[in-house]
Amino acid sequence: MPLMTWTEKLSVGVGVLDEDHKRLVAMVNDLYEAMQAGHAKDSLGRILDELVKYTQVHFAREEKFFEQTGYPAAAPHKQEHDTLTRQVLDVQQKYMAGATATLSIDVLRFLKNWLLNHIQVNDQKYRAHLNAKGIH
């Protein structure tokens, strides 16, 4: 059974961004399943690599929409993206330095909290703006 399930509560009303978010939910579930099976250490490096790539592609996509539509809260939202990117890179550096004992649990909590806080709270703020500008 997955740790997280995609629901419409996670939807930001923009198809491509929802697909990005679904990918993150899948990554959280992949890590959870690996932890349940006792293979988290083997999976963590791959999932972290994916997460680093995800943050770059997804955030660039969101920020491009902000720029195209003149989203008024673009600057603080980008600051949140920059903070998350630093956090992900920090976790990846810890993993590469050999800190794997509790890192899987930390990454799992981090991803789950990010989904709940960033997507359901912060990303919802741009929904009406982007939709009003014809981005669905």
C-alpha cells in the first residue's frame, strides 16, 4: 500500500504541473516501498538523483509560467524553490558522504512535508492566476 495517494486536493489546476506533482508522489511511494522491503539504501541514490532533476525541471516550468503571465508573487515563490533546491542538494551530499542509516526516513519525511506544505498551500496560490491567464 502506498504512503501517499494522488487526490484532487493536490491538483493546482494546470495539467503539466499536476503531472510533475504526481511524479513526486510516485517518488515518495517508491522510497517508502523500498524502505518497507529493506532496500531503501539501494534505492535512495536513484531517488535523490531523480529528485534533483525533478526540482530543476519542475521549478523552471512553474517559473516560466509566472514570467509569461506576470504572476505577482513570483519572487517569494521562487525563493521557496531555491530553498527546496538547496535542501535537496544537502540531502544528496549527505548521502554521497555515506550518511545512509537514517537518511531514507529523513528524505521520506522531507518529501511528504513538502508535498503537503508547498503544493497544497503555496502552489494553490497561483492556481487562479494561471487559470485566468488561460493556463490549465
